[in-house]
Amino acid sequence: MAKLDARRLPAFLKDPGAARAALLFGEDAGLARERADALQEAIAPGNDPFRIAELPRDIAAKPGALAGEAAAMALTGGRRVVRIRDATDALANPLRDVLDAPGDTLIVIEAGELPARSKLRQLAEAHPRAAAIPCYRERGAELSATIAAMLKEGGVTAEPAAIAWLAGRLGEDRQTMRREIEKLALYAGPGGRLAEEDVLACMGDGSALELDEALIAATAGDVATADRALESAMSEGANPVQVIRALLRHVQRLHLASVAGMQALQPPVFFRSKPGFEKALRIWRSDALESVLASLLEAERQSKSGGTGRPLPDAAVARSALLTLARQSAILSKRR
């Protein structure tokens, strides 16, 4: 069945047909869980305990365990679902045995990021009775469309500016995004329409707003504000990897705007951030921003490379990256 593309996926989640296995892999564990839940509901609606089984990955990898569970019959009749979480390549051979045997139980497998050479991923992409479903974080227009669709499910619409604000802050994890959208739907009420101010009032948590202020201040050369806002954001719950990734996205958007103009940005710049963003554009040239991006990518690599041998803790890496940029911006601002 190979890897499912975006056009075929919605229909498959509603009706996986004769597929015997679905492998959900990628960086967005929340999205993988949401799609796995949809597949389970399609096969065994109502969370029927006689038709749904959870199999720990270590047990599933043992010879015969997965095949035995897949061959079991439901006491109440109907097709069964077997779910396996945090799967690794150790599951590849047991899964192949199930795919090559008769039966109709659907094996729903959630995994993290799997490289193209992964045995489990290669099996799911190549076998005619399996489906490989990438679960990566949505961005840009795709993310905005998902947010609008989720709001619509709750009977709520939103102005484009409100959706743009949400798209800039809710793309890290699908489960978190859905919870926040549900809050907004309750806030607006059935038939309600959200403006940018409504979204800010409902969802403008301290860490997000303080981090925004830190990013804008850093690229505008306001070192003191960047330092204070970063400290506040991290005390409110912003984690170091989140800070570096947000800084990367912010500088990427600055670079795009410096090359193609503000109109090229999707989502557009939040109205409260426009003065600082425009000041940063006057300070930074596109070639200088390219150098900044390279240094931020290295900072992200350092923050993600675990192990006791790392010389700096994540918080120090994030703080150094942001404040170094703020000082560079201040120096350039004096030259302009």
C-alpha cells in the first residue's frame, strides 16, 4: 500500500479496508495518537474492550506473541484492533509474519521518528497489506487549514488574523493544539466568531507572550528587554528547545521578509509585534541573517544532543543564543 499521501489519508482513517497494519511514525506523537485513535474507532467503535487489545512493544517483539494476538477472536464478534506504542525495528519480523498470514485484525503501530532505512518503515511502505502514515508537524497554510477545521468541528469560525496568531503558536504537538482549540470553542460558544483580540484574551498565556517579546527585542537590539522577557518566559514554563526553535522560526521569517517583503509572510506578523519586526528588518541584511541561521541551527543541535558529556545545559545554550543575537542587533543598530 506504500506511504499514504495527504489526499488518501482521510478516507483511509475512516475505512482502512483490508489493510492488516498501519504504521504511524514521525515527530508529532500527538498527531500519531489522534490518527491511531481514528483507526481504532473505524474498526471497533465505542472502545469495545473485547475488540481492542494493547500489546507492550517488548512482548509484541517476542516470537509468536503478535501473531497469536492477531489471530484471537473477539468474544462479541467483529473485527479486532491490536495497538502497539513506541515501536522499534524489533517489531519488523513479527509484523511480517502477521501480514503474510490470513486474518483481518488491524495492527495499529505508533512509532517515533524512523529513518528511511528503518526495517519496520520499509516493511510498512512495501507490503500490500500495510500502510505507512507519516506524522510530522504541520506548518504554514496546512497548519492554518487544520486549525480552521478544528474550530469548525466546534461550531466556531475565526478571522484570518486570529488563525494566523494560533498557527504561530500551536504547531508543536497535535494533542496540545486540539485541547487549546477546544478551549477556544467553549470561549466563543456555538456559532461564535473569534477575532485576534479574542484569541489573545483566551490563549495569551504568559510564556507565549513573554517569548514573543524576547524574540522581537533580540532582533531589534533591545538587550535588556530580551533578557528580562526570556527569563520570564522560562519561569512561566517555556523550555530551552522551544526557545531555540522559536528563535529559528523568527529569524527565518525575518530572512524571508528581507528578501521577498512582509507580504510574503504566512501567517502575517502579529499586529503587536509589527513595530519591532519592522525595526529588525531595518537593522539586518539578508546575508547577515543567513549567518545567524547557521549559528542557531548549531545551537539547536547542541540542545538536542543528550548525554553527560555535553558541556552546557540546554538553558545556557538557549540563553546564550538569544542574548548573543540581541547584542549583535544592538551593535548593528548603532551602525545604521
